[in-house]
Amino acid sequence: MTIPASIADQPPAYLNGTYLPLAEARIPVLDRGFLFGDGVYEVIPVYGRKPFWFERHLERLQNSLDGIRLPNPHTAERWTEIVAGLVCRSAHDDQSLYLQVTRGVAKRDHAFPKDTVPTVFLMANPLSTPSPESIRDGVAAVTAQDNRWLRCDLKTIALLPNVLLRQLAVEAGAAETVLFRDGKLTEGAASNIFVVSGGVLLVPPKSPLMLPGITYDVVLDLARQHGVRHEVRDVTEAEVREAQELWLSSATREVLAITKLDGRPVGSGRPGPQFRHMYALFQELKAQFRGSPGAPAHA
């Protein structure tokens, strides 16, 4: 499709009913998202101008809104319209769609304000997936104790603990921080973590201590469909450190092998056969999704 020259050179955004260039988006300083981190968000990959597993993302958005007691400002149909309008304004077929809802603008007070209109913000950026080198060689990770709050299943914008934990990886030249709580794996600072031990794919069950990742669900669905031996159960720190393979998964990084943990090789130190199999399945699923006949841009 032809993108108007006026928007082709900058990411498009949506703010409270208006589409506009991202650089022109503004919110008042009294927005509770700015003052308190009082809001939730979603990150949705878009392949071939079609949001991936969009209904699942809307379900998770609703769960997060319910968790912070913020009424959903839109119906599923209206969210679909808004997203379709934003996706078609981007110059890119593959996009990373960021969606955020805050409690809105009010006098600074911890208590919920009455009759405040939520702030709804979205932006569409080019989708940046892992490089061929990181897929071929894997990435490094470090570990840390999970010191975040007890409602990590809510995708809130109050991400300072995750930011600090992820910074540990950045400063170590690594891609992610793998987190443990009470001797058990929870997740990564910005991803879910999978373990291959004894030829079996292991992953922690969903709980308030980890984000229910959409890509986590995709990987488990693919494992079930293709006969990959797997168990959803508590995973110990020892099992992680002695793993044959480690993977991370997220909306933008898809599925990626961790081949070094705290400076030591994981398994052979190369992406393993289970990862290569799952990566191929994931790419096949993407190709099918892109080419699904008659699917509208907002499917």
C-alpha cells in the first residue's frame, strides 16, 4: 500500500481518539500514568499488517485492567478499529504495536479519582526481531533474585524493578536476566524462560509471580501440536543451571536460545536441537499467519 509522505518518515500514534505522528503526542503532567505508574500496557507483534494473536492480547489487557480496577475504556470491536487504523498508517508491514491505558488526569492523590477519563495511547514502530547472528549463536544471560512485587501477572507500566534487573544484563553485555524466587525459576526481566532438561521442555506454570506471556502460550501450543515432550511445573534453580538448553520468549524476540548463563556455557554452548525445532515451528506458524487467505488487517 502507498503511505502518505507526511507520515512515512515517522512512527504513527493514537492518543485519546486522534491519530497523529508520534513526535506530536502529548499528555498532561498530572496524568496518573506519569505520576504513579497507574496504568497497564500491551506489546503486540504485527506480521504482514496483521496483529498476531490479537484476541489473546485483548484478554490479557482486560486481565491487567481488572487487576488494577480500571474499567476498560473500549469494547473489543472498538479496540480492533483503533488498532487497524494505526497499523495502516505505518510505513512498515511488520510492526511492534505498543498499547497503554492509564487512569487519566487528576489532582495528585493516591486515592482513585472519580469520573476521570482514562488516557489511551498507542504507537506503531518497525518490528525488530533477533539478528541472524543471535539466532545462529544464541545469547548470553545473567541471573538475579526476583525482588519484584507479588502481582507480576499484571502487565502494568510500573516497570522500575524490571528495568533495574534488565540493566544487570546490559552491564554484563548480556541479553537478559533470568530470575529466581525462593530457589525456583520465575521468568526473565522482560521475557519468559524455557528449560530443556533430560530431553523434556520445562516451563513454570502461570502464577501471580510471572507474566502470562502470549509467546509462552504459542510455544506451548506448538509443543502440544507437534508432540514435543513438555511439562508445566515448578522449575528449580539447579535445573536451570544444569539445563541442556535454555530459551527466552517474548513478543518481539520470539524464541531465542540462551547459550551462556553467568559466563558459563549452557549445554554445548550452542543453540540445541530442541530450540532449532521450535524456532522452525514458530517461523512456519508466522508464515501461515501472514499468508492466511482473506484475513483482514485487524484479524
